[in-house]
Amino acid sequence: MPDGTPLTVVTGDQVFSGNGQTVVGKDFHGFVKVTGNDITFRNCVFRGRATSRNAALLDTEDGSGTIVEDSEFVPSNPSATIDGIWAKNTKIYRSDIHGSVDGVKAFSDTLVQDSYIHDMKRFGSDPNQGGGATHNDGVQSFGDIARVTLRHNTIDMSGLKDANAAYQSSARDSLIEGNFLDGGGCTLNFSHKDAGTSISGIRVVGNRFGRHSFYQCPILLSTKSFLSQNSGNVWKDTGEAIPAPQRHD
């Protein structure tokens, strides 16, 4: 968000249902849900509120064609149940996402581009993990999902020693291109288990990797996960090619 952007505080949960709206310069103190089509948020801050239920600062799953530009996502009351964005058929550009459990839960036809996902919040007890610690991901995609694109982002999970991944995915036909990626057990973790079948069509191209993954593992593939392209991926500090993906369930 540009420095000095004037913001209008909006208090309470909001639902945007009118098609074709452009929402500019709002500071949302409450959860925001999109149910309409072709709604754009520009120069906004999303903070949410206190809750014990699962929630995202912005939820676009029931809308279509949502665009987010130059915005910030930071929970005012972080908890083990709050994520940054739940996104479907959504394009996210130049946004700063931090302080939540997961940055983005990316469902089908989601693009995250030129954004900064960092400093996720760990909790020692998470009801979604049977009372164990949170399972933090920069971006996460579940099964029966396709066409997730991560392009030209910094997704840095190195600040959490127990983070799971910069991108944890069961999505098919996805593209991870030109990012800086760091942290997690393995930084990119592709698993077919949530999909219930093999996943393929995954392209990992031209990314730079940090060295802070717990297992020194830039890419992990499960036994039924397949890359259709794996090229130009290097260590950030040396420019040397990263090792071949590890493969196990």
C-alpha cells in the first residue's frame, strides 16, 4: 500500500454482494466476505476481530472474479483459527500478508503475484490440529483444486522454526514461478493425500530458495505427485541449482 494512503475505518463484519464494485481505502475492523462477482479491493487493510471460530480476514470463496490490489492483511486479534485470505477465483496483487496462521488458503483459479507473505503466527494449541500446535503455511491448497499460480512473490516462513511450508499443495495444474521461497520442513510440499488421487501438471520455474527449511529440502513430492516442469530453480545465496526434489509420503 502506498505510504500516506488515507483510510476510512469500517467497523463490524462486512458482506459484499453487489457485482462490479470497487472498494478503495478502507480499514476493515471485522471479517470481510465476498459473495458478488468482479469486486475489486484496492489500498485496503484487513484486520478482522476476535473470534474462536475458523475465519479469514477476507473470504472470497462464494464470489467470482475478485481482485485485491496493494492491500495489507494483519489480524488485530491473532488466534489459532484466523487466516489471512480464503481465495477462490481471485487475483491478489502487491499485498502484504502477515500475523495469521496461514497467509492464503488458495482454492481453484487463484493468483498471488508480487506479494509479501511473512511472519506467520504460531500457536501451541490449535483445535484444527487436535490441540497440537498450528500447522503454518504461507499458502495452502487442498484436494480437488486446480490452477493456482504463485508468481514473483516473497514467501518467507524462515521466522517460524516449526512452520510447515511456504506452499503446501494438493492442487493440480499449478504454477510456481519467479518467487523467493524459504522456510518450512520442506519449502514446497506437494502431496496427493488430500486429493485422493495423483496430482500432476505442476510447474516450478525460476524460483530462488533460501536455506532455512528444517530438512534442507527445497521441494518435496509425494509418491503420486508429479512435476511437469522443474527448471531454473536456484539457491538465492549462490545461484547454484537446488537439489532434485525429495520423494516420499
